[in-house]
Amino acid sequence: MEFRIAFEGCQAVSGARDMRDACSARNMAGVAGIASGFAAGTEVATTLGWRRVEALEPGDRVLTFDHGSQPVRAVQRGFLWRGAAPCPEPLWPLLVPEGVLGNSAPLTLMPEQSVLVESDMAEDLYGDPFVLLPARYLEGALDIRRVAPALGMTVEVIVPLFDQPEIAFANGSALVFCPARGEGETLPLNRLGELQIVSDMDYGHPPAPREARRLAETLTDQRPMRLIESAGTARQAA
């Protein structure tokens, strides 16, 4: 297993045909999976109340920031890293303390997972106070820090897919990006990152790396939102 670590993050490089082949290789010290999505155990807001993301099924209706309740069209399941070797630091998840992003409980974010934050600087730059930031840029801001997975631990990742890109409420009022899936489209786990990249480009104003770092540095605690009043209306009212 090699890693290509670039300014923008890291991407696993493997000669195996797909993730299942890679996982079965006896001499593989560790296997990288997907670095965006929800950590298992995260709770998301649905029309039936809070639900662990790993319990979501196609057809469940999730409360979203822009479009009210929306049906889940598919659920992809994978892992961030597993194997005998330590997880490489660029893949370490980020731990968001309670209240920092509007979350009512600590929140674990994958490094490439985008979150929607509100920022005066974003409004100055883009004319919109809301901006999507990959979680890796939040490291060091508001006491958000990387956490190394325990040796030998498999970090399960869940990716709910919708008809269009959506923002879901996670662990309270943290606003977490969810990608879209085209009708009838399926992608193997080792290509899920493509959905995040394409959808990020279509939603809002994806900041350049330097701007993303500046935005993260200027963030203040995100004010919690009331779900009933916010879902589907908060962004339009901004």
C-alpha cells in the first residue's frame, strides 16, 4: 500500500482491482477505504426522530437544510481504514467538541467530509454566509483535533445518497454534506470520493485551499438551530 499525500489531502493508491481484493491480500498491512461520509454512530434527523446513520435504509426521510424532508435513495457502507498497520495520519478522523458546530454531542468527521458553516468572511467573499468546508481544514480551529483510530480498529463509514446534494442535521444542528446519486447509478466503494468531488463543485462556492484555511481560522462557535424552524428555510432566509 502506498499513499500519495498532496497539499489537498491524501488518496489511497492500490494495485488491487477493487477494495475486496485489497482486503483479502494476505500481505497487506493496511487498507484505505473512503475518507468522506458519516462515522457509524452519528445520529441524523429524520421525520421519525433521531436515527443512527447506520440504521438508515432507502426510503427513509431525512430532514435537510435546504429542501425539508428528503428520501434516502441508497446507502453506501465502507470503512476509512483497516488492517494491522497504524492508520496514516492524513486519514485520521477529526473530533468536533460538543457545541462547536451546533452539535449537541461530540461529532466525528471523516477528513474529506464537507460540512456547511456560517461565516461573515464567506459572505464578504461570496455574498452568501454559508460555505462548504472539508473537515480537514477545521483541524486546530475551535479545539477540533485529529484522533488516531486504535490499532487494528476498523472505522465504519456510512454514506446516504439522495436525488440531489443535501445537507443533513447531525448530532444536533451540525450541517453535514450528503452527495447525490443519479437514478440507477451505482459506484463501487473505492469510487465514492468521485460523488463528493462532483457534488461539491455543484453546490455553493467551494473555496480554494488558501481561502478554506482562512475561513476555518475565522470561525466562531456555530449557533445551534431549531430543527423545525430551520429545515428547508434557514438558508433561504439568510
